[in-house]
Amino acid sequence: MTNFSQSHKPSTLEDRIEQLFTNSYRHAERLHRSDLIGDIEKLWRVLTLERADSIASYFKNAGLRRAYMGYYMPLYAAKIALLLQRLAKEGSLPDFIEKPLRVLDLGSGPLVGVLASRLAFGPLKRAIAVDREIGPMRSGYEFLKPFLEEDEAQQIFLRRGNLGVPQSFDFQEPFDLVILSHVLNEFGSSSRFLPKKMSLILSAIKMLSDGGRMLIVEPGNRVCSRDLMALRDALFEETSVSILAPCTGIDQCPLLKNSTDWCHGELNWRRPAVCAKVDQIIGFDKSMLKYSYLLLSKKEQRPENDVENWRVVSGNMFHEGVVRRYVCTPCELLTLSQKESTTRSVLTPLVRGELITSSRFDERIQVLNEKAK
């Protein structure tokens, strides 16, 4: 099998993701005699229709477990790794590429956060994975270990912990990157669960190194995204936390005002051949990866917000010959508009979630206050 864990210099992240999907799918095929495509479809129904309580509940089923390892594990790891790459390009991850990372993966499941960090930044210095069930973490470690350097494999540790009780994972060491992937939605969706989520975040943020980052990733659907937006507004009031992305500085999320709006991003990627094959047979559409996220740090003395930094928070909206996009700025929500007949479209190629600067727009773009659109 091709080793996706070797130095990232000879290959791109997308090359490593391609290798990961190939290895994961072949690994899953050997785990059970049932039809793997059928198992992936069954797991999709569990995840989207039946809504299993946690990863441990479907990891007890051999068919669903191998479906997760063969399709969903590489899919989620790829999404996080590509998001980390975007954040690095935006300048939100200082010095991360120059040093081996110490990673804390909370609610790890089969080490998805560890794997994503490895894909994005190469060999890790140390990693601790925490989950309330040891089984999924062992499955991830057994898959990952053959592709790691020997010294590196010995520095990955699996720990049981209840994320609802932060004292159960209070490690007395600093981490460069703390990842919570698809964890907060398991707490529940109403406002009464917000204090528990806040407690988890504020406890974990203390374990960051100087300059360290916490990445929270949730599904890019309306419910999960709006829950994360509400958490973001609560965190804005905390004196111990800095919110680095996706927000560009505004104190209250303007998209929370309308119940039909939610802040999420999209990632264009070169879909691996194995992923495309599964999608075609089942009818999935993973040509673009959707997500919602927060990037946090300990409170930092940061430069004044650059008023030119805007975040694209909508898709293309076409109406009567005009295309519109919403952008979040440090001060307000704005609407950018441009005639569709314009020879060179500036707005349509933008990707939802992309960080842009106002200086790239010319007189062809009309900028309106969202309230005045």
C-alpha cells in the first residue's frame, strides 16, 4: 500500500488525501464480507435519518464500523485537513508548518483529528486522543500505525474521557492544536446545552500552548451551524478567548437575526477516485465539502481589525440579471452585487467561506448595507 504518511514535501495535500481514501477503502474491504457499498449506504441512513447517539453506538456493528473506516473517516479527515490548509494560507496558524505539532483530539472517534493534522502538517511530535469509548480510537490507531514513523507511533496516546466533565481530560501539558470535530452537536441543540459547551471550550482552551489554536468543526447544516453561531456570540464576551475565524471582528453574528440564515463554508477539492465511485453508485454528492467552524486561541493582543477583510457567507444569488453575494465585515453584513452581463464576473467564482479583501473589487461591484438591499 502507498504510504500517505511520508513527508508532505514531495506531494500535495490532495495527493495524500487520494492515497488515504484508497488505503481506507481497501482496509475496510478486508474487515467484513458484506457489501461495503451497501454498508456505507446503511451508515448514511443511521447518521442522517436515525441519528445515532454517538460513534460508539454504530461502531458495535461490524458492517457499519467498516463503512465508517472506509468512507466517512477519510472524508472527515480530508475536510479538516483542507480547512487547516485554508486557515494556514489566511495566516491564522502561525509557525505551524515549521514545527512538529502537539495535538489534542477531543471526541476523537477513530482518531479523525489526529489523522487530519498528520495529513495537513506531516509528522506529529505528540498526540492525545480522547473519547468516552476506547473501541473506535483503537480501530483508528490500528489503521494509522503502519503508516507512521516508529517514534511517532509511540507518541500517540488513547485516553477515555467524558467531555461533559472537563476534569476527566485535564492534561498538564500544552498543545499546539486542539481539535473538536463533530462533537458539540452530540451535546444537544437547544440553548440549555450552551453552558455545557462553554465549559468544555473554556477548559480545553487552557491547555493550548502560546500561539496554539483550537479548531471546532461541525456539520454545515442549519441546526449545527446556528448552534455554533450562538456559541460564538457567547465566547465573544469571554476575556480568556480570542475568536480568529471565520468571524472578521463583529461583536454579534448578523446571520443569527434571521432563522433561515446560517454561517457555513464550502471547500472545493479534487474528489478521490474511490470517493467518486461510491458517490456515483449511492447517489451522494461530495463534489464540494460543507462545514461550519470556529478557530479560537487564548486571548491575544491582536492588531486592529483590517476593515478590508471580508468573509463570503452566501452562495451566488441570481435575480433579474444581477448576481449578489453576502459578506461579513468587522462592522456589518454587506451585499455585493454585479450585473450578470459583465464580461468578467468577479463575484460568481468566490467560494462560500473564503476570506477576501475589498481592494480586489472595482466600480463594477455595488456594495450595499444588508438592511438597505
